[in-house]
Amino acid sequence: MIPSLQNGVSALKSFSEGLQVLSNNIANVNSLGYKSSRANYTDNFYIHQSNPGFAVDGEPKNNTRNYGSGVQVGSLSSNFNQGVIENTGIDLDFAIEGEALPNGGGFFEVIDPATGEIFYTRAGAFEATNEGLVVTRDQYRYQLTNTNGEALKIGLEEGEDLLARRVDMNGLVSLIVSKDGQDSIRNSGQIKLANFSAPQYLRRVGNGFYTNGNGGENLAGLIDNAIPASGSNGKIKQYALELSNVDLTNEFAMMISHQRSFQAGSRIVTTSDAILTEAVNLKR
């Protein structure tokens, strides 16, 4: 196979992978807390051919020619900028207002009660179980963690009636309860946030969740600060959810660019094939 044909095939393969990334972004334009991805392209290894010889004055020379072998997807990067925050009016809907802070201000930490595995998410749609545990509003039912590393529990004590739940920007959870005709406010825990020094190393596992590697690994560099609205952590906003940060205008523009690049790669393949066919016909 002539090298140009290989280069064209590498372009088709790489831009197909890039289109897969773009299509996934567009498909998740309405997914809660979704962070868009981008394919970063890089040139493949080079073939070095040396042409040793002698110059006119008798000095040795060595002309090295570098032939590229195409393109590949070098890496995928995630955009952790904050998405649009939408008010919902539901008391266990939380958004992280990161503003200009790194990584949009951190992630909610949730735990799988069956395995103890920890996940991180920006999708703050939670609900309370009969036992008072705050869990994700999906089929996984992962438990939101407290700053002490245990599951956050906002259950009622004996004889209490719940009037309202309040969460301030620091993640402090307060219950307004009524007992024996008396209304009172009782602290019930504090929401934990997690932030990372190298969030690009977080692994996506679907449903808006990330992991920091397998058990015992710390791929993304977990920062030792669990309190919202402190350090690089964002503020907690109750009655709100963070939407996807996908910019459809930019995604469609990138899609057109990828389409044109794919067409150029296909033209390389067809032209190389025509040249190869002509070379084969020379022997007939």
C-alpha cells in the first residue's frame, strides 16, 4: 500500500472518532451537569530516510527526509466550565456555582452503598429516602456524602414534622421542624464537595458520573478541602440544577469542519487508489 493511501485512511479513522465526540456532545445538550469533550489531533510517527553522500568540496553530507504517516487522535479533553443554572423550585436540587474558579467549583461526591465505590458528578438532582438518606434521582440511588465521609442523612427524629429543608451556600443543611407545637431549626449535616488539581484525568463512567481511578488510585489529584464556598470550591445553590455546558453553535461549526476534513481525507484515498490502479495496469 502506498504511503499516501495510509495517510488518507488515518484521516478517515481519526475524523470519524472526532465526529463521534461531537455527536456525543450534541446528544447530551440537555443532560444535567454534562461537560463537553474535544478531540485533539496530532501527527503520526515520521519515516526518516537518509541519503548519505559527498558534497562538491569532498565533505560528507547526510540529507534526511521526513515522511509523515498521517494523523491520529492524540487525546480527549473535557471542558469543565460551568453550565447554565436553571431554577427548579425543588428543595433537594443543588447546583454548584463555580463562576471563574477552576473546574467550575468542584463536584458532588456520591457513594455506591452496595460496593462503597465513590463517584463524582455535577448533576445535583437528589431526593430523600424513607430513612432520610439523600440519594441520586436515578436508578443507581448513589448516596450523597457528608463532610465526614459518610452518607448525608436528613431524617426526622421521633415526634417531628418536617416543615422545610434549607441548604446555604456553604453546604450546611438545616431542617425546619415542628414538635409538640413548637417550630425549631436543627442542623442536619453538611454537603461535601470534591475538587481536583488535574481534573482531565477523571474517568467518565456514564450517567454524569466520574471516577478518580480504581480503588486506591488518585489519578486526578484530589484536593484536601471538602467545604463548599471555600478555596477553589464553588457555592451551593439550592432549588437549582446545572445544565449541560455544550455550545451548539460551536459544535455545529466543528461538525462542518470535520465533514470537510473527512471529505479531503476520502479524496486522498480515492486519488491514491487511482494511482495504484494505474501502476498495476502498467504491467498488463
